[in-house]
Amino acid sequence: MSFSRSCSTFGGVAALAALLSGCASSSGQGWLERITPYRIEIVQGNVVTSEQVARVKPGMNRSQVRDVLGTPLLTDPFHGDRWDYLFSIRRKGTEYQQRSVVVWFDGDSMRSIEAPDLPSEREFISAISTSAASGRVPTPRVLELTDSERKALPLPPKREVKPEEPFGPVRSYPPLEGS
């Protein structure tokens, strides 16, 4: 390969690069800025909604609170009377969300709960839905049968209950009181 041919090839590549960079800069975004790495959607902690907090009442014991809110993310051995429910989500196409709920106990009995500005379950779902950000509205799911659907269901078969036979040997005992 001659020197003049390699120079013309290099010149052609340089001209093409200059042409492409000029197109990208006129659009306001370079071609390297359009290439982004894959980012993992990170969800950490417990989702606690306003409906769940409404079900928790002072005086409930720890297991009842755990049944409603789930296992706390943090239980500090130095502060045994405090449970922390933390939540954060980072999802492409939605805003970063972070919430904190603190439950206070006196012994085994719940004293109070600090839960500022919690969304309802529907608000939370719409906040993390990427379809809401794109303008699409998710179709609501029917969670309960209508009366006509309930009537259309077949009745369960009737089971005959047989009296149980005695288990073990059958014995007869004399009367306890004398005659």
C-alpha cells in the first residue's frame, strides 16, 4: 500500500467522523451521549401504604403489627422499642422514591407510628408504572365476581357424611353404681 493511498484513506475516515460529529452536535446531543449502559431497577425495603397504616392500631402486639406491615427492615438491638420500615425504588422512566415508617413500642404493645405522606396502594402503583409516564393507563383488574358471575358458577357436589365407626376394640363396662 502506498503512502498516498493510506493518506487518502485516513483523510476519508477523518472527513466521515467530522461529518457525523457535525450532525450530532446540530441536534444538541452527541452520539456517545445516546449510548447508555443498562441500569438495574433497584427496589429496597418494605412497601408500606396508607391502607396498611390505617389497619395498625395502638395496643397491638408485635406479631400483629408484623402481620399487617411485614418484617421491619431494621430492628436495632440498642433501641428495642423501635422498628424501621424503609423503602426506596429507582426505576427508569419514573421518579426516585424513598419513604420511612417508624413504629414505636412499649414492651410488646405498639405505642405509636410515624408515617408521613404515604401513598395509597393505587397511588403507589401509578407512581411506579412506566406506562403512566408514557401516557398509557393500565387496565384495572377485576378482583371480585359480580352477582351474575357468582350465580353462573356450578354448585359444589354434596358429600355424604358417614358416621364414624368406633376406633379400637369395643368394650362393655358394668355400671358404676350398684343396683
